[in-house]
Amino acid sequence: MKPCWLFAGALLSLPLLAATPEPLYQLQWDSQGLTVQVQSQGCTQPEDLQWQRRTGAKGEWQLTLLRRHADRCKRRPFLLSVHRSWSELGMQGEWQTQPLQILNPLRVASDYLLSAPAGGLPAFKPKTQ
């Protein structure tokens, strides 16, 4: 029995998450590329997120944003904008003509989630009584 429990524990502690789509709080695209907002607790880096592209049954492109590493920081969650150019997504020159599906779930941000300001995140200051 012990080897089974150790094995199960080892699986649960892997830093690479199962390939599940990352919830998106905003999705925006233009001629420069695709920008999405995801939830972060302070440790999410753009490299932690990976776009997976495949071709659907009808020839459409299907994009899914996957989180490669969990954000284990303890600060208050906020929304982080992540941009990828069409060339980084392997879609340069074809994004206007090729049908595209985003397979991630969409979520509505509550007042609890804050967008990170353009100049970076403010330092965390605990309340004093």
C-alpha cells in the first residue's frame, strides 16, 4: 500500500499542471496579436502560459491557453494582461482570413479581482490598526 500512496502523492506535487484551459477574463485582438487577461496571485509570468493551436474538424484554428506552472503566491488575486503576436501564435498573415475558436472558459471578474496597473504592481502594505 505505501508505494501506491507515495506514487499518488508524487503525482499531486508535480509543478506542471494537467493540460486544462486557463479561464480568461478578457479577450482582445487586433492586427498586432491577441491579448488576454488571466488571474494571478503575483507570481504568474507570461512564460507560465502556453498557447496550444490545432486544426478543428471544419478546418478552423482552435487556440487554447494552458497554464504550465501554478501561481503559488499568497497576495490578493488580480488580472494580468498577456499579449502574444500573431507570429508567436504561428498565425501571421492568416489571422484575418482563417476561422478561429478560443476554447478557454470565459469568466466575469468580480470587484475582488484588480487589474495590474501599467507601471507594475504596487508594493503590498498590510493594514495597521
